[in-house]
Amino acid sequence: TPTIGVLALQGDVREHRAALEAAGARTVALRRDSELDAVDGIVIPGGESTTMSRLLRVFDLLEPLRARLKEGLPAYGSCAGMILLATEVLDTRSDAEHLDALDITVRRNAFGRQVDSFETDLDMSGVDGGPVRAVFIRAPWVERVGSGIEVLARVPQGPAEGRVVAVRQDGVFATSFHPEVTGDLRVHRLFVEAVRSHAGAR
Ligand code: GLN
């Protein structure tokens, strides 16, 4: 059974732990760099990316986590977690840090005031059994993907039609939306399987 750390500085930690455990992983709430050695993968939850960025520095986790990601630690970020995993972030605070684990440019709070929170069904590559209910809460979207990035999902219709909202690069995943709040475990299962095969290959 893989052990997955859920970054527990801020955000919807409990929902991710519940979904990961239901999907067959062991989880730990991760707050210290020493705990990084014991995990096979990490989830960065939704919440507020600039606050999480500040807390990563306060808890001396920023550099150790960046280093572990660079070594190939599998990771999944939802919403604020997507922002933190990116190499470039638009419309954020100038002092906000990110982890440079996914070669993408993300626009924070991209959907704007009118429709800042909404739900839609979308098809997600790698997830079988029909569309995923995607819950967007002041979500980012992806404006640029690097050459190694696989696009897993786009907004299917409406003013943001075609915008990229789920990506993957090897063992690193990110979604603009929050599968941890819907009870549909398929996205978490996809990540748990990626962590399992990465841990098995080591
Ligand atoms: N708007 C938040 C941010 O910029 C993300 C929102 C979320 O994670 N639900 O960090």
C-alpha cells in the first residue's frame, strides 16, 4: 500500500485524505520536511495558494519539497495545489512562491467574478466510466503547457470553453477543480495507481 502525504498547512486536507484512503492509499498529514522521506507521493490540496506559499516558507518546507519533486516524487495538486506545482503563475502576488514541478503557466482566479464558482461535467483522459463532475471554486486555468505536458481535460462549453483544466507530466498531476468534494474517487484512483507504479519501479 502506498503512503501519500497530504500537505497539511491549509486547505481541504481532510477531504483529500478521505478520498485517497477510499482509493486504497495510506495517508499522512504532512507538515515537516522530515516527513517527506516517508511518503511515496504528495497531494497539495485546494485552499489559498499565496497563504500556502507563505506557510511553506514558515515551515521550512519550500526548498525540501521542491527538491523532492525534482527527484521525481509523484504529486497531485487540486486548484491552489495546481498553482503551487506550476513553473509560472499569472495574477498572483509578486512574492508568492511556487514549486516548479509542472512546466505550465497558470492564471490564478481565471474564471473571473461573474462565474467564479461553477460545476460542469467533463471528460478526463485516463478516467474511464463517463464524465467527471468538476467543481470549480475561484479556480485557475492553464494558459501554456510545456512540451512534456499531457492535457487531460478542458472546459467543455460556456465562456471558458476549451480552457485546459487538468494536466499530467509523468507522475505529476494537477486539476483546476476539486474531485475530493464529489465522492467520485476516479481521479484519486488514477493518482494512487501512478504512485503505486512509481514506487514499484524504484
Ligand atoms: N483562488 C485560490 C488561490 O488562488 C484557489 C482556490 C481553491 O483552491 N479552491 O489560491
